[in-house]
Amino acid sequence: PGCVLYGAIELTPLDTVSLGGFDIPRAALVNGIILLVNLFFLIVLYKEFKLSAFDPDLADTLGYSSQFLHYLLMTLVAVTTVAAFESVGSIIVIAMLIVPPATALLLTHNLLKMLLIAAAAAVLAAVTGHLGALVVPGWFGFESTTSSGMIALASGLIFLLAWLFSPDQGIAMRRFR
């Protein structure tokens, strides 16, 4: 249950695959391949995904099957989720599927900027959360904590900052205006 819930990020370097004479963590290889597949489809079909998401009737009229694009996108999300569950656990997968995009939505309504902000928020949460898992427990007399919980917490804190200080929708900014 701990592996499924929290993942085993710290143990991923132990399960390696030999590739070109180098030992690469299997989770990094699998998730890296999934990342490249997602980037490929996003770059090649960005315009079509955007059109079918916001105006499926126009997409169908222009010859792009909005239903096919919808199911392709859902398949990419499902494959990414299943690949990530093994190495990082359900807490991070769920947190990273929801919180960075929600954070980005508070900061912009431009789709490309939203994708970039969501990716940056996810990277920032992952780095600060992992570093926090190494450093913060010592402040309270504990030896360690799980990285997944701290990454989810860092992601939530980044969302909280966006919710408070978003230029258009931030609570503090509304009160300031």
C-alpha cells in the first residue's frame, strides 16, 4: 500500500536497465519515453487539440474529428497516469494532474501560456517538495518524510500563492483594488 499510495521515488535508482552501456533507472526511461510521446503529439497536434477542445463543431466542419482528438488526448492522459503510478504513486499523480493546471488557470487564460506555467509550477513543486522532504523533517526532530507528500504540499502552496496573488482572480489583489 505504501508503494502504491506514496510511490517509491527514492528507490527508482535501484531498478535499472542497461542501455548503451549505461545503467538507467527503468522508471526514468519509461517516463521519459512517455514524455517524448506526449510532447510529440502536443507539438504536432496543438492547433487541432485547441480547436477541438474549444469548438468541436468547427473542428468537425474543418475536417478534424473532435471525437478522435478527444479520445487521443484521453489515451495520452491514461497512459501517462499508468506509467507514473508505478514510480511516483497516486498522491503525486493526482496532485500533478490537478494542481499545476489549476494554478496556471488562475494566472492566465491563454492556452499556450497556461501549459508552460503548469509545467513550470509542476517542476517547481517537484524540486522544492523533494528538497523539503530532505530538509524540513530535521527542523522538527524527525529523520525523514516521503517525497510524494512534500511534493503534493509544495504544489498546494504554489496554488495557494497563485490564488492569493493572481493579477485578475487573486483574493489579495481583489482586496487591494
